[in-house]
Amino acid sequence: MRPLGIVLLLSLALCFLDTAQASTDVLDPNCYPKPGCPRTYKPVCGTDGKTYSNTCLLCHENKKRPVPVGIQKIGSC
């Protein structure tokens, strides 16, 4: 009975590890058509490792760069 319990616990742990690694998708920021950005603070973590105050500021940064920055995750880096 004990080896069966160990196998079940290991398989359960592997399931949790697999779902934790599945959230590595990079999101594209939604850009505003108007110039300027709202002053709302909804931080996003860019694929460059920098925290942006909101997606609009990340979009404006992308206009200055040759390689665009995506959203790695919602929230601070």
C-alpha cells in the first residue's frame, strides 16, 4: 500500500508542476488610438523585464523600439 501512495503523490505533484509552467504565453498590448495615456496604475511586466504602469505606456515604448516588447504577465515584474 505504501508504494502506491508514493506513486499517487508523485503523479499529483507532477500535475501541479505542469499547470504552473503552462502560463508562459506572451500577450500583445492593446494600444490606444489617441495620443497620450490614461493615468491609471495597472502594472504589466514586459518581456524586457521592466515594469510598465499600464499597457498604454508599454505601447508607446514599442513605438520607439525596433523589436516590440510583449506582456509577460499582468502585475509587477
